[in-house]
Amino acid sequence: MATSCIVIVLLSGCAERQVKAKPFPWSTFAYTRPLSPSVALTQTDGESDPLEDVTLDVAPPPSALVIARSTPPRPRVPANNSSQNESSKPDVPQIAPLLSAGEAVAAQQQTSQSLSVAEHNIGSADGKSLNATQQDLASKVRSFMAEARDAAKIGDWTRARAAAKKAEVLSQELASSL
């Protein structure tokens, strides 16, 4: 049995000596065109060929020097004119809900009450040494108070009330941690 296996291996030949077919270059496949069968032209009596003035327009093959972009080109941004003033730009419109007169008065009162509580609590922290967490709370309280005052200046009482309430809550947390 072993002898027959060895004989079969020896008779099959060396794998290195086998001739392999060259692979077809698929990159040239896109440029190949089928050939039309040749047709013998037959001359008719006195008639001219109706297709004699027809020309075949074939685009030249693409140049090897052209490199295709893998990304689209960047959009072009027009240059800013230095003569334009920033004051000519329109203000960004503020979107605020319309409040009735009673709601606006209530929002003003709640804003001023929350701001006074926050100011009192932040004032109690002045002069004391605060740790990092307490300093962070104090800075957040001050920023919410500034936001509430800015919103009140432009008449956005909904935003002013919300910012003042946040300042009040954070200031109470700060005061309780002292």
C-alpha cells in the first residue's frame, strides 16, 4: 500500500514544474470593445451609401497622469470684506414665550425673590475659605445670577426666573455645606 502511494506521487510530477496560465489583466477589460463582424459591402445600382458621411466619435482613453480624488473638493468660502462693520450685522433674534401681564409680574417677583436669596447665601460664603467643590458652586451661582440679570434686562422673564431659581438652589446647597 505504501509503495503504491509513493509511486503515485512520483508519477504525478513535481508541483513546481506545472505551467500556470497568466491571469487576465482586468484593468484593461474596461477598455476593450467587441469587434463587429466584417460585412462585405455590396454595391447597388447607382445608390450611394447612406452612411458614408457618418463619423464615429470615440473619446480618447483617460490619461495615466490624471489622479482621481478620493474626497470631494472643499467648498470655497467668499472672502470677508474688511470695509463692512460688525455693527451692520443684524442682532440675533431672541425667542421668548409671550406672557400675560399677570404672568410677567409674577415672574418678576419670583426672579427678584430668588436673586435676593441667592445673594444672601453667596454673601454668607464671602470671607470664608472654600474647598474646590464649594468654589465651583459659588462660581456657578454667580454665573446663574448674571444670566438672570441679563435676561431681565431684555424682558425675557421666563429665562430670568429659571436662571434665578437655579442660582437660589445652588446657593442653598452652598450655604448648607459651610
